[in-house]
Amino acid sequence: MMNPRKIISNTMSKDSEGKDSDVRAPVKIVDRPTFILKTREGESRAVSPSQRNGNKKDSDSQSCSSSKSSEHRNIISMCVEMTNCVKLVDENMQLCEGPLDFLYDQQDFLVVGCLGTQGVGKSTIMSLLASSEMSDLFSAQNLSHQESGSNCTRGIDFYVTKNRVIYLDTQPILSSSVIDYSASFEQKKGTSDFGNVETNLELQSLQFAAFLFSVCHVIIFTQDWFVDPNLMRFLQTAEMLKPASATSMDQDYVEYYPHIMFLHNKAELQDFIPNTLEMMKEFYNKVFANSRLQTHSGLDMSSHLTEGQLNLFLIPTIGPETEPTFHENEKQLIEKLRIKIHGVARNAMTPSTLTEKNWYHYASKVIEAVKKSHLSSEYGRLMP
């Protein structure tokens, strides 16, 4: 008589062998490509449950950090390092294609523009901010320019650093040399054809400023003395002429306005006295009380980035003879200014997030909107 236990065990073993043989083949087919894909993708591929035990959180955090850091390193390593600036916008407000060779499809970038009258040191300040090694990235005035009364920058010059900060140096606003240049070569301007040449050039300066107000995160408004009321009126008018960055469909989007910093270059020792600084702050607070420009972003001379402080910065005359007594020297101040600008909040210019290349195409649309603005045309006709 056969033992029933042996019969049961034999039947179970046969059934299990049959089931195993049925299941084993497809499992091997699935496992083989999974194993190959894992070796190709490395640590970033999801692991099996048995491999997750004990160190799941650590492996996930390490893989995320390594992928982000490698992506950042790849962008930095593939960036073409610029040795000099290129033209972004010419003097006729036509966008140039040169900067496209230095822009990439990544979103972590900062745009810094500069405005000011002729000879206040815009190009020098921008060169020092862009590179501590190359102090002549943007052409600055020399003795021949000063004697002839001409300016170096025409249109808007472009330079982007390895850490993806875009600097835009603009031709002087309200410049008599630009008027002379226009009259001598009879250039066609992008503004409406008004009879008064000065009116045309002033309107063009306003259009350059309105353009920067739309495409920059930070505007450095440079002056070499305190203060010209006409320049304050100029900034208010440029803010009024700034084209809208959103449509009526984007109801949740807040209209974009950049940070603006009032930089006093070639400051003298008495300008650093606390009473003088308080007088300057009171003046700017009253003039821009109703402005939507971001004038209180903490871009000041304090050691820490503090929100709510007026964006006022003073830099003494840069030269070997400068011997500061109770303020920092120009190199320390430039470094502090650079750190402050790099740490400022970067608000969205458009409802959709922009990459560097998308920013360039957005700038193209802004230029066309500025030149075709009905408000600019009406303002030009009302000018004396």
C-alpha cells in the first residue's frame, strides 16, 4: 500500500515543476532587458525592492543631487566663454543675432542692464561687474572721446558670464553726441518721424529704457552727481511707456517690473556721510512713492541682503590715487555690489518660464512692441 503522503508530495512537486517551467521562461525574457537597461542608465534607474531595503532614502537623495549637479556642470562646461561683448541691439533698435551663439536652453540666468547719461561710467561699472580679470569688456571713454564729445557704446552691447549672468550696456540716454551722429549720417530711426531731431532722439532714449524695463531683472541707473530732476522724470516716463508683458487672458499673472538701483559713481567722501545718505534716500522715496518699479529690494551698501531697503549704492572715483578713509575702496564695493545683484529675487518676466534662448525671442517681441507702441507715438507728438 502506497503512502498517501508520498502521493500528495509527488503530485505537488510535479505541479510546482510545471508551474515553474511555465513561469520561468517569460520571467527570464523580462529580466534580461531590465538588467541591460540598468547597466546603461546607472544609479538613476529605479532599483528592485530587495535592493531598496535599508538605504532607499540615501540612494534617492544621492542620485537626485548627482543628476542635478552633473546637469549644471554639463551646462557650464559646454558654454562658450566670451572674450568680448557683442551687439544685441544696434542704434536703430534692430535686434542682432550674435548673442544667440552664447545662449542655451536653461532657465537659471540673470539679466542686468545699465542706463545713464554720457560719461558717467556705465561701461566701466559693467565691465568690473562682469569680470574681475578683464576690465575693458565694454568699451569706455578715453581722452579722444572726451575731447570730441563722442560716446563709445551705440545700441546695446551684450556679454554673458560663465555663471549665466547677462550684462547689457546701453548707449547714453539724452546724449548730444547721438544727435550729432544722427544728423551727420542721416540715419533712419525707429521712432516716428517728428520734425524736431531732439524730440526723435529723446523718444528713442525712452524706447531703449522701456525695452530694458521689460527684459532685465535688474536695472543699474548710473549717475555721477546728485541729482538731475530731468532724469527722474525720464525714468517715470519710461515706466509709463513700458509695454505690457501679459495679456488680459493671464489674470493670475502680476505685471512685471524690474529691480532698479540708483548707483552714484565717482562719489566724494562727503557723499558717504550718514546725513547725506539719508537725504538721498528721502528724495528717492518721495519721487518713486507711486512707482511700480522695485526700488526697495535691499540692493544697498549694507553687508547683508535685507528686503525693504532702498536700492542706493555709492562708488568712489576709481583710480590709483584713491585713498578711502571711512568707506570701503572701490574693489570691495564692486564685489559687494556683485554679490547683492546675484542674490536678488528673480521675478518671472512672462506668465511662462523663460530659458535663455526664449528670453532672446521674447526680447525680439518687446522691441517690436516698443517701436509700434501707439502710446509712444502719442507721447512723441505731445512733446514740445
